Amino acid sequence: MDDPRRLFDLTGRVACVTGASSGLGRQAAQTLAAAGARVVAVARRREALNGLQAEIGPSAAAIAADVADRDQVQALARQISDPFGAPDIVVHAAGVNTREAADDVTADGWDQTLALNLSAPFFLSQALVPAMKTRGWGRIVTFASLQTRRAFPGGIAYGASKAGIGQLTRAMAEAWSPFGITANAIGPGFFPTELTQAVFDDDERSARNAAQTCIGRNGRMDDIDGPILFLCSQASDYVTGQVLMVDGGFTAK
């Protein structure tokens, strides 16, 4: 290839990003659009999606939906495919953390966490894979977590769901990579998002987390841009079934 930068060019690709109304999902949608993809942003909050769509422009579409509603997965897949055609790329960033201590975990909290964090990425991927198979190319990227590998207080349901993402990623790679579809995950460290607001509101805890990294700081939103673009582009053709920890070396210590 004459220009290796073309490996990261997403011109002509269609990407679906769930959880795109805020946080790392919103950042991923902006990054993929900037790289040339047409982006379908999915989340529950219509107003926030409208703001993202206006920011990106005509290469973005927005769908207000609950990706954890399993009865509506096929209908949602059709909706996602309406604006620009069936997606080549799906990024699963929607998630919830109820932060219930082990002794206080409720059935509702457990079910809500597993449904959104683990079941939704699989069933939506399953619904979108047939079109990727037809083209012989696809990218599935799911957000894992530090808790894919570590146990944190108050994180038993969340941690179980994110540990599941690690194995789901490997299993999807085993099933679908022979058809040109890669499946990988990103395990972010501490980034300033709605999900981690309580952590960043506590200066002492935030500083302690930063000190735990090899780099010596917590994540900035644009730290996710390179990894998400790599895993969603031609640059990662021979990478599948992997969890890439984007955590400043938190899990290296």
C-alpha cells in the first residue's frame, strides 16, 4: 500500500454505535465519522442524540431505542440499516453499573446489568452479522472494562457482565471471523464519563486511580480515538478475539 494512512480510512463504511448519547460511545461515534464513516447513533436519550447528529452533520443518523429490549432486536437492526444501508461496523458502548455491594445485589439490578452489558451486544451483533457475511467484511467492537480482569468493590454484577464480554469477544471471533468479521473489545481505564462521575468527583480516589497507572494519569476522552479507529478499520484485519486494555497500564501493575 502506497499510503499506510489509508488503512484507517473509513470512507464508504457504515458504523452503528450504541450508547452514543454520551461518554465513550459518543466519542467513538465522532471519531468514526471523522474517519469517513456514516454513523448510526443509538441510545435511549433522543435529545442527546439529536445534539450528536447535529454536530456530525448529514453523515449521521440517530435512533432512540433500548438495545436491551430483546423482543425488538430484529426491528432495531432494520431501523439501523435504513438510513445508510446495513452497517459494516458495530460498536457496543451502551452500559450500566448499578454499583450494588455483593450482599445487596437485587435480582432486578443483576438482570438489568447482564441484559444491557452482555446480552445486548451479542443479540444485536447476531442480527447484524448476516449482512457482514454477505460482504465478507465486518467489525464488532465491544467495550470491556478494568473489571473484565479485576474485582472492584460494589461491582459484582457489572464485573460479571464485563468478564463475560471477554469470553463473548473470543467466541464471536471463533464463530464469525472465518467470514471476514473481526470481533474485539476495548477495556478502558478510568475516563471522565457519566458512568464514572462518582469516581472523578472524589479527588482523592481519582488521584489514587491515576497513581495506579504506569503513565501516571487517568484517561482523556481522545485517548480512545486511536484504539477505536484501529479496531474498526482495515488496519486490524488480522486482529480478532482480543481485549485491548486502554488503561494507561493500570492492569500492568
